[in-house]
Amino acid sequence: MDNKSLVSIDDYTKEEILEVLARAAEFEKNPNCNLLEGKVIASLFFEPSTRTRLSFETAISRMGGRIVGFTDSSSSSVTKGETLKDTTKMVSNYCDLIVMRHPIEGSARYASEVSDVPVINAGDGANQHPTQTMLDLYSIMKTQGTLENLNIFMVGDLKYGRTVHSLLMALSHFNPTFHFIAPPELEIPRGYKIFMDKNDIKYFEHTEFDDIINDADILYMTRVQKERFVDPLEYEKVKNVYILKNNMLANTKDNLKILHPLPRVNEIAVDVDTNPKAYYFQQALNGVYARQAIIAKALNL
Amino acid sequence: MDNKSLVSIDDYTKEEILEVLARAAEFEKNPNCNLLEGKVIASLFFEPSTRTRLSFETAISRMGGRIVGFTDSSSSSVTKGETLKDTTKMVSNYCDLIVMRHPIEGSARYASEVSDVPVINAGDGANQHPTQTMLDLYSIMKTQGTLENLNIFMVGDLKYGRTVHSLLMALSHFNPTFHFIAPPELEIPRGYKIFMDKNDIKYFEHTEFDDIINDADILYMTRVQKERFVDPLEYEKVKNVYILKNNMLANTKDNLKILHPLPRVNEIAVDVDTNPKAYYFQQALNGVYARQAIIAKALNL
Amino acid sequence: MDNKSLVSIDDYTKEEILEVLARAAEFEKNPNCNLLEGKVIASLFFEPSTRTRLSFETAISRMGGRIVGFTDSSSSSVTKGETLKDTTKMVSNYCDLIVMRHPIEGSARYASEVSDVPVINAGDGANQHPTQTMLDLYSIMKTQGTLENLNIFMVGDLKYGRTVHSLLMALSHFNPTFHFIAPPELEIPRGYKIFMDKNDIKYFEHTEFDDIINDADILYMTRVQKERFVDPLEYEKVKNVYILKNNMLANTKDNLKILHPLPRVNEIAVDVDTNPKAYYFQQALNGVYARQAIIAKALNL
């Protein structure tokens, strides 16, 4: 049997992405089931993350599974100097599946290699967060009816935002046109541009956040975090520039949906929340269904 | 469908109070059931509270429900600057009911207004703690056979004690006679006296804690907390005055029961514990049944 | 009904040890069951312990039970000054069984005396950790086919290691020959030597960790912790002496198994992990089955 871990969104082929999204749609119709009856899932959060953890734990609970684990490393053996390998081997003996969030890049891959059971990466530092990508894709598919040929606008911190990078890679299967809106300090990294060039993916870069979004099918907002700037003055210059306000949506397309991985701080004004194009809260809910499908696939259920 | 949230004890009419107490008595007979099968309850404790949390989680578990959540805000997105509104909207998308403890007064009401599912207030700062009131009422009803026409003595911190205030409001439906025993610094606030005057509720104030309790049906003890005093010397003067000792119970009524919201520090001497009139540990257990009934009502089950 | 608590390994007779081990073997064959359906187990960890907690919670989950509790005392009422007695009495009202880890020696015994439900000691300071002992015994029984007449080698911190002391006491029922390998600072305490002398138990003491292990059936490794040494220089002298390396196993017996209570830091070199004689990860898994059997016995199921 091959390893069913999901560490990076690249672990899924285009076909597997579509298969999991179809499965998520089934879970949305019937979220409660007994697929995980008799199964124990380890939820190992070496750093806190309410949203992702609650979403996973809700998914597992609705499937009838049991959860053991920890919510931050202060209550784990890590404080006694245990290696990630030993913790993983120990836990993989107990349980049927591991969901892991860890601050160190590459930790999820390493864990998947020493574990006897599948590992689902719930975020490893700035590296990967593939289940977020799957819920983003599911939200796009559900609201647009397709993943193909869409105008995708990404706004904010495109340099460090792992959700942006993974979504870019995943959408590259589906002939997108990307528009990147970011300050120069936070523009999309060169490696991704080379990747898009090589794969004939159309993309445009902007520093202004204005009526160019009228052409968007999806507007993917992210936080511009102060701690990403070496010079605090640079942050002060841009911090209020990449904020979405309701009046900016007046001439946007009817099918436009606004996504955000959440938590949002102030990059989307509160008056947007009641606009029917705002979709970020439903997007968070979609995370439960996407994760149910990912868990089912990992366990071959 | 009307909002079934329980934020303040005033959200229940007299009839609803009696209905929930009757339901609690049924749960006491058969605590284990499947009423919450397939339901996911969010237990959001923005500040720690073992007793209330364990009581709720036991109630939910005995009803077959699943629990997701956090036990203090350090492991929540709050640390990333997320607003209570966003956290609540997100979680209310996931789950069927929210149980929330929050340090800020008014937070539970606000959450109930933005949530798509009912919210049960498990304590919002010094403001309200309605499920505590319901378990207090259930304990009184169970031990006295009625809530009507009782002599209720309240002792200790009557100024800041939210359990005292809510119980006072709830009992006002049932023609009580109140006796308040407290140091002047911690006497019952003027607003409650005005309320009782307007509603023809008999009450008496005392600063001495002595044989006046011989007339009591219920003796409701609370902690006198050092941090409530502006002047530490004032605290030193009263700290040992409002302590219940076993010999003080010699001439009290046979039907007297001693209640305390717990945790107790030293305001009830340990030698009282074995007196049959001590009821605070059973009272805590009653919290499970009262909360089962409150949850069932909130979900219309 | 007698108190079914397990506070110290001495609470079990030889017959009870064997009965629980036999039951553990049954749970290993069929770990998933409904024995705890409708039961709520309190998991009270006054200090963090991932391994023990996850093992217990997995055991309970696989038996269909529900868990309430806390993972460290910061989220408990202890911070409000509540006594262990009150916390225990409160929780024992709610639940069917208490699993307790507490930093203070003797706390588990005290809790078992005030609790209305059985208490299982999951470690009380340096004192007792009887469920660890039962999983150690189960691992020995499973790999050697018997507990009788074995050559047991114990290595490392034999002075403070509670797992060593409890295992010594438990194995004394089964005619063992002990070999103790430790620096003089950490040798087995005199009280245990007197006990062995009185009970005609053969034992040998060594300070060198060398080919004397070729005679071992069981090699029980423990950590040498820096904080145990008054003089840091003494620690520096011995810290690399009691490390097991793969080449040391070349001439050991075929039936030898290496145990370790985990977490391991560096006292077993990583190259040992793939040696078939390494058994510490399976040993940890055995903890789930041993704890299932212990819980079943405590609840008379």
C-alpha cells in the first residue's frame, strides 16, 4: 500500500484534486457519518491554530472518529527533549492517522517518513498548508462551477503567504490567469514566476489596488503582517494600501467571490461582510468538508 | 425560529425556568442519552474555568455529543488579533451550539447576535452566569421541594458576586424573603435594592454573621476576594468574619441547605463538609443535569 | 464494593497482575469495544505528560468512553486556590473514573481516599507510576513468554527512576535475577537492597556498562538526567557512559529485548532503533492495551 500522506499540495495529481473536491461535495450534503467509527486520530498541534484545529476536529467528530492529541507544544514531551521522530513513532503506534501542525518547515514530510500511519500536514511553518489549499479550491469550484480558465487576483503578502503559493501551484493545472497585487517588498517570489513562465501560465503584477479588480472571478485577500518588514517605516507606508472596502466592489463581476484564509485583521473592511460577494466565512465552513474528504482519502475509506 | 440563546437569566420567563428545572430532573434520572448524537458543540473558553467547563463537557458527553474548542485564549486565534465577531461567525458555521466563557462583560450577548447557532453564556466577566443560576435553582427546588416563599440568606461578597445577583433576579419570581450578610464594602448594590423595592420583595441587610441564620431555608455562601478591596487593611478586617463553621449550624432549621458556587477557599470550614446540611458538592453535580436541560432547550430537543 | 483504585503497583497481588496482563492480551487482539459506552472518564493532568495522557485517552477512546479534563494545572481551578480534595470530590461527582497525574508525591493516594469513584494514578511526582509498570510487565511477558526466572538488567538512573523501582517491586513476585548498572551517584537505593535481601532476590551491581549485558533477557534503559546531580562535573563524567550503542548488542541473547519508558534523549543511540532487539516503541503501544485492562478492572467491567 502506498503512503497516503498529504504533506504538500503537489502530492495530489490534478485527478486526485478533482476526486477529493467531488468527495467534499458529498460530505457537504451529508456531513455526519460513521466512516471513522473505531478510529483514533491524533491531532498534534506543536503550535496553536484555532481555526485549522477546530475545523479538523469538527470534520473528525462528524465522521464518528475519536481525537487524541495536544493543542500546543507546552503540554507535550517536546519540553523533555524528545525528538520529532520519537514523538511521531510513538503516536503513530497508537492511532490510525496523524494531523500535524508544526512551526518548522519540512517537519511534516519528515514525520510522514517515520510514521506507520498517514500524516496530514496542517501547516509546517512558512512551507505548506495543503488542506487550506484544498478548501480554497473547493470554494472556487463551488462558487464558479469550475476551476478552469479563471481570473484569479491575489492581494497582500505574496512573498511569505504560504496559502498563496500553494494555491498558485494547485491552480496551475487549470489554465488560470493570475493578477498579483502587492507592495514591492512582498511581491511574488522569483521562483514562482519562473515556474509560471515555464508552464505558460499568464500572470500580471500590480502595486496598485484599484479598479483592475473589476475583471476578477476570485479575489484572494491576505494579511500584510508588520513583522514581515525589516524597516517598520516601509510597513507604515503600505499597511493601509491593500485594504478592501465595499465601494471598491461596485463594478466588479457578478460572479466575483472574495476569499481570505482568515483570521482577518483589517485588510477587509467590516462593511464588506454583508456584501453577497464576501465568501470568507462560508470558505471557512468549506474547510470542514474538504478535510473530511482528505481524511477519507488518506485512510482509503 | 427565535433565538434560543441563554445569555442572561432574564432570557427565561418564570415558566421557562420551571420547564428547564423539570427537564433537569428527568436528566438526573437518566443522564445518558443520544439527544446530541451527530451534533458538534463548540466549547469556547476564552479564560480557564475547570468546574464550569468540565460540567458542560460531561453534560454534552452524556448526551452523546461531540466537543471541539479551546480551554483558554492562549491557544486561540485571539492571539493573532482576530475579533470576537469573526471567531464567533467562523465557529458558528462549524457547529450546532456554542458554549462560551469570556472575560469581557457583554461579550456573550454580542456573540449571540452574530452567531448563526444558539450561544450559551458560561460566564462573561462580572456580568452574567445564567447556567450557574439554573443549577442553584435546581438545587433549591430539589432540597426544598419548591422555589416559593423561601428564606434565602446570602453571605459574603454581595457587591461583585455575579452568582448572587443572577440568583436574586431569578428567585424574584417566587416571593422570596432575602437576608444579605456582608461587610459594608461588599453590600448588595443599590440597583438591586431598588428593583426589590419596586417589586415588593422583602429583604433585610446584616453585617453580622450570627444566629440570624437560624431562620434560613437556604444559606448561599460566597468568597470574599482580597482583590475586591481597594484598601488591603479593609480586607484584613473582614476576611475571617464571614466564615461558616459547623457549630454555627447547631440551631438552624432541619431543611436548611448550604450552597456555594465553588471553588471554596476558606469561607466554609472543612468541618462543615460532613454536616448533612452541606450541599455544595451535590450542587456542583446538579450542574450537569441543569446544563443538559439548558442545552436541550437551546437546541429545541 | 471495595475501592478499585490503582495508586501503587503494590495494590495488585501477583494474581491480579497476571489477570490484568491476560486481559491486556485480549485487548491487543480486539482493542475497539463498547465497554465504556455511556461512561465519562476524567483525565486530570496537573502536570503535562503527552505520552501517558495520549496512551490513556487512546485506551478510553478505543473502549467507547468519553473524556473530560485538563492537560495542565494552568487551566484548572487550582489557580483559584482550590484544594485537591475539593477538586477531586467535585470531579468524582461528575464522572465514572478519574485518571490523575500530579507533581506531588502521595497526591494520588489522597485523591483515591476522598473520591467516590476509582482513581488510577498516572504518576505522582517521583513516587509511583503503576500503569507504566504494568505496560513494562506486559512487554516482558509478551516477548519472553513468561515473567518467571528472567535476567533483568536495569541501566542508568536507578536512584530516582520511579519506573525502575516499581518494576523491581512487581517483578519480585517472579524470581528474577537483577543486574543494576549505574554510576555510584545513581545506584539503587539501600531500601530496595534490604527488600531484595529479605526476600531472597538475587541481584548484582555494576558501574561498567559492557559485555555483562550478554546474559540479559531484558535490558531496561533509563535516562541519566543532569538535574539529578548536585555537582555538574559529576554529570559530565558519566553522561556518555551509560549510552547503549548497536555494536554492544552483537553477542547478546536472541531473546533479549531493550525497553525504555520514553521519552529517550540520547541514552539509546539511534542506530539501535532498527535492531530487532529494540522494543521501546512497541512497548509504548503496549501501554494502550495495559491501560485498557487496568481501566476495565477498576470499573469491574
